[in-house]
Amino acid sequence: MKLKVTHLTQYSYSKEVVLQPHHLYFYPAHRNYLNLQSFDIQVSPNPSGLSFRTDIENNAFHQCWFNDPIKELTVTAELIVETHPINPFDFIVEEPIESSPIQTPYLQHQQLSYDASNWLNEVVAPAGNNMVTLLTFLAGEIHSNWEHTIRYEPTLMSVDECFSSRKGSCRDLSWMMIQMLRSINIPARFVSGYGFNPNLGEGHELHAWVEALLPGAGWIGVDPNSGLLATDRYIPVVASYLPRNTFPIQGNYYGDASSDLKFEVTLEQL
């Protein structure tokens, strides 16, 4: 399957500002089922520098900087990928080994409420020690019992709010599932990218899901919005222990101007 993604992001400022260096996360992550055929990124106004880099969590990004004040920043990324069907269960879980300090950020979690903790224990109890079954049970229960909403605000709902309201965006549901997994000692991280599901209509192209670290198998993608493991219809771009580290454009500016954000994502099958 060949897919084309066009992602337009525009920041408008009430008056001229001086941008600090910005990090642009649009380059897709490596996956064995995904072949990147072309990638192009355009920045307006022309930056003083644009450099392809890798961050501390091994995510690819473009470092961008400007010498002159600006009133508007526009970033347009276009990529074409070819994906190949995969069996998302094509792995085995090995015997756990001693936890490494590198896993620590992926285990940090908030204290779950009494109701959320009880619900979680009831859901995962039938899985026993089978971690794959646990993942699918938990994702399936969230998918079946929570309403999936579209919400563009950058802030996330709290885990308690998401749990009690029984609704949330893909980002909210993913963060809730991550906190639940971490609370039972399964390292998990937040993934942002694109999801191809034309049956859902517009607004679902920019997507978020979960990756859990299973012994021997590495990071396994799972989507509480669909209740399934991630397949070749997912194009990951950036993954982190913190959701705010996955924003497509990251950076600040000097000045007291206000800013307005507009974006548009199209995803089409070629």
C-alpha cells in the first residue's frame, strides 16, 4: 500500500517575534514494514539554517533557526511511504531480565484513582502472566468502553478525568493506557504519527497510540482507539516517555506577542 501524507502547520504572531531554535518532527520513524520513498520539508520564511538531527530518544528531526524577526512561520512536510502487510503478533515474549536504568522514564506514572486501579486489576487479571493477552485485553476494553473524540487542544486530559468521563481523544486514551501499563510495571511510551483509516473520515489522520516494551520483543505498538495492535496502516514519527516531546513543532520565541496555530493533514492512498 502506497500512502501520501501532506502536513501543513502555520503559526501566526500578533507582531514580530524572534524565534529560538525550533525542532521539526515530521520525518517518519524506521519500521520494518515501512519504506520511505520520498520526503520533503519546506519552511517559510527561509530559515538561516536547517539541519537533520537525532534526539536523545532516537527520533529524527530537523533543527531550524532564524536570524531575523518573523511574523509568521509555515512548515509543510510531504512524504510518500510504501507499507507492507505484517503480522503484528510475529514475536515471542522472553523471560524478563533485570530492569535497566534506561527504562526508568518509561515507568514513571501518576497514582491511579481507587476506581481506575480496581478497574485495571479486573481487566488484566484474566490474562495472568501473558503480556500479549494483557495488552490486547486492556486496549480492547478502552476501545469498547470509551468514546473516541476529536480534540485539538495541546493539553491532555488528566488520567482521572479521562477515566471518569469515559471519553477522550486518541492522545487522551493513549496517555491513560500508558499510565495504567506503567502502574503494573510495564514500560510504555507515547507515539505520534499518522494513521490510515478512511472509514473514520476526516480528523483522524494525525494520530497517537502506545508502544509497550515487552521482554525480548522490544517496543510493541498497540492502539486503545481501535483496540488492536499497530499494523502497516500506522506511520510513526516520534515516540517519547512524555507526550509533549512528540509535538510536530517544538520551540519558543522572544517577545510578548500572542500566537495562533492552524494545521491541516491529508493522507491519501496512491
